[in-house]
Amino acid sequence: MPGNTEQMRSPCALATCRQPKVEAKYLAQIIVMGVQVVGRAFARALQQEFAASRAAADARGRAGHQSAAASNLSGLSLQEAQQILNVSKLSPEEIQKNYEHLFKVNDKSVGGSFYLQSKVVRAKERLEEELRIQAQEDREREQPPKT
């Protein structure tokens, strides 16, 4: 009988010896596939970011050179400044009213944030610059061409 038990053990022993090698192989395949999936997703995200960057650059190019320069100086785009001050159209009265309110609300003495207060100031400066640019363009359009 001892021979029978050895014969029974040897196939089981071989199967258990092979099992970790098979598991390691599958684990390696899973890791490789996971890295490939993450790599593809990263590449797609990078392509989308480049496309969005190109679109934003094209939009800035169409917006006019002075407006783009004003965005670069203030660090805010026109749309960002409008969102910060919650104005839809460029109205000096609405800009001033919202500026005063947001400046007071974000004052440090009433528990506000200096960072937000400075964003409000920069947004107001950006919108005022845009108003100045528009006024200058309107004056240039109204003047007859010099001949």
C-alpha cells in the first residue's frame, strides 16, 4: 500500500507545484494589460488636452490682440473675470456694484479671504481694461478714414 499512496501523492504534488507558475503567468498578463489600458487612456487624455489648448489659442487669436494682451497682463481671461464678478454683459455700473459687494464680503476683518478679495480686484481690473479697449475700438470706427 505504501506504493499506492506515493503514486497518488505524486500527481497532486506536481499539480500544486505547477499551479504557482500558472498563477504568476496570469498575474503578469493582467499587470501588462492593465499598464496598456492606463497608457492608452493617458495618451487619449493628452491628445484631448492638446486639442483643447489649440482651440483655446485659436479663440484667443480671434478675440483680438489687445484683449489677449490684457488677459496675459491680468492673468485672467475675459470670461473668468465675468464669472468672478457675476456679470453677463460689460456694464460699468453692474461691474462696480458687484465688485463692491464681493470686496466687502471677502474682507479679512469679517472672516473673508484675502486671496478671493485679490481675485475680485483682478477681475474688476480686467473688465475695466476690456471696457477701455471696446471704447477705443468704437472711437476708431467712428472716425472717418484719413485720406
